[in-house]
Amino acid sequence: MSEKKRRAGASAVGAASSSKKPRASAAASYAESLRSKLRPDASILATLRSLASASASKSKATSKSLADLDLSADPASSYIVVADQDSASVTSRINRLVLAAARSILSGRGFSFAVPSRAASNQVYLPDLDRIVLVRRESARPFANVATARKATITARVLSLVHAVLGRGIHVTKRDLFYTDVKLFGDQSQSDAVLDDVSCMLGCTRSSLHVVASEKGVVVGRLVFADDGDRIDCTRMGVGGKAIPPNVDRVSGIESDALFILLVEKDAAFMRLAEDRFYNRFPCIILTAKGQPDVATRLFLRRLKVELKLPVLALVDSDPYGLKILSVYMCGSKNMSYDSANLTTPDIKWLGVRPSDLDKYRVPEQCRLPMTDHDIKVGKELLEEDFVKQNEGWVKELEMMLRTKQKAEIQALSSFGFQYLTEVYLPLKLQEQDWI
């Protein structure tokens, strides 16, 4: 290459580089200008106190249950309704099931379990309750049928194991349960699914079976509680926070001076909030399930909402999965629709990051990601869900996301500075009461 061409090429690269800089620089400049719009913290705190007061007043109204609805048939016979039960009650129900099976075998008829069907077609959204429930339809699971013999055997084995656990008065993890008979279960998904079937059959919550999932969720902030008698102060848990106990029943003595609960999708944003001690500047409780919400985190969030009567604000990624995760907290998952009354936290406000925020805060193009075909498919499916259609704001944001075909993670805000999330974005959101 000649010296002349080399210089021309260098000039072209320099020109292209300089043409990009103003756009990034302009975005950064605008983002920083938003800092000047922030009012004193005292003003924002006054707004939060009003929100907390309104939430407390609203919580005094009795929440609806299936029994409150005007159904053509008896609610209990129309839908599966499970409840917390003590060990003696659950053990008694298992004994009755086993005795019925024994009598059936002695009479020469073999045995079969009547198992509530958790098929997708049996899971419906009830607008009056704002959650997903399970329609009561049962299917037979006979041991004498080749197609169901193995499933019937697994069901009998899980009932036996749960009976033993309750008898000892201990708790075990789902993984422990699986390893008691690996060859029979084959895969943990098999024992997990049957465990949910057993909950439906016995009419009790899964926690009543004393089988829990491993610790996943964490909490930090203005919260004090007793965990099996040990006093926990969540302001002294460092950046990592306190693991949410898998057995939420052992939590007691909940105290807090927080003004709201901040529900965060991912642990990266959680760590930023914890390290910056965001909960001291704006008194709050911060918790995350590090992605897809587990049962313990959902139970814990509901417990905080019910006992403290605080508003819940959600911070999730601006993509279909962020909204899907938020919907699980609010309306329940189809997999555990039979226990939605105990696992859902209604009236969670979508604080961010929303599709409209990408332009509002001028998030740089290089920090936005193109939606994949699968992302678009999930987004369109969400638009068809009844619980999404009920919220006009959700519909508009989803439609915008699908129209622009862009998504972004919470960390996209770090392009303006690693602490932009806690120093500007969230305070401004709270100040403007910019949530759905």
C-alpha cells in the first residue's frame, strides 16, 4: 500500500471515529444533565412516605379469595385450593390414601391414584383475583396400566418419603428426595413433578410437605427478623445480603422502617444497590431471586407485603423475560397454579427498566441488543396473556419493544457510570413516580 493511500485510510477511520463520538458524548451529556433535575432527598422521601401510606390504607381492604367470587358452582369444587397444614394433618391424609390403596388391592382391583391434572388447559387466569388458578380435573394413575405404572410407583414412593420426613419432624431439599431413589426417579424433574402432584392430592402447600428447594434468593436493607430464633439484621449483611431461608415458616418477628420493597431481577444490580447502601439513602428492603423466582423468595416477598403493608417496586431487564419474571411474582406460575393464593404478590409496580426508558434516558445504541426471533415469539405470547391485557401500560411497553425489536439489561445504564443506577436513574424514577 502506498503512503498516500495509507494516510487516506487513516483519515477515513479518524473521521468515522469522530462521527460516532458526538452521539455517545451527547447521550452521556444528557444523562448527566438529568442529575440536575433531582430534587433534595427530603422531597423524594416525602413522595415515598405518601406512597407507603397509600399502600398501607389499600392493604386494609380484605383481599378476595375464590370463596368471594360469584361462581355458578361451589368454588372449592371448581378449582384446586391448597392451604398450609400441620404435620399431623398431612400425615393423616397420607395414611387415608395408603389405606384406601391397600383395601383396593385386597379386593383384587389393584390400586390407582386420583391425581389433579396440571395440564396447561386447566390453568386459567381470573381477573377478579388477578392470578392464575388450577381448574379441578382429575385423572387416574393406575399401577396396573403399562403407561402409568412407573408414575404410580414414583407417586407411592414420594408419599412414603414425605411420610417419613414428617414423622421425623425435619426438612429436606428436593435434591435430597431425588437421591433417595435415583434409579426409580431417573431425573430430578420426575420427582419434582410428582411432589407437586402430591401437594394437589393432599390439598396442602408444598412447604407443608417439609420438602424445600435449596437457598437461592437474598435480601438486604432495612429489615430485621428472627430465623429459627436467631436475630438477623439485614443492614449488616454486607454486599451479598442474607440468604432467604428455604423454610419461610421459621421466619418470625419481622420489623422494618422501610418505605418500600425493591424487587430486583438479577444479582448484579442487587450487588450495586447493596454496595452503594441505597437502602440507607432511601429506606427500603431489597431482594432478588437471581433470575427466575423460586418458591421461597415468592413466599418471603408475599409475607413482607402482607405483614409490613409496603408498596413493592420492581426493577427488571427491558426484555420479554424480565416481564415474564415479574408476572410470576404477581400472578403466579402455571407450574404451581394450585398454590397461587400463597405465592403471588399483587399490585407490584413496574419501575424499570422499561422499553420507553431506552429513549427517555438516551441509552446508547451500542448498549442495546437486537431481539432474537425467540425473544419476539415470547413477547408476542405475552401480549396474548390475559393478565397482560388487563394492564394497558404493560401492553404499550411490550408493543414498543416488539416494534423497535430492541432489548436492554439493567446494566446498560452503567454506560453512564457504574453508579448511575443508584445515583440518578432510580432516584429520578422515584421522584417522578414513574412506574406502571
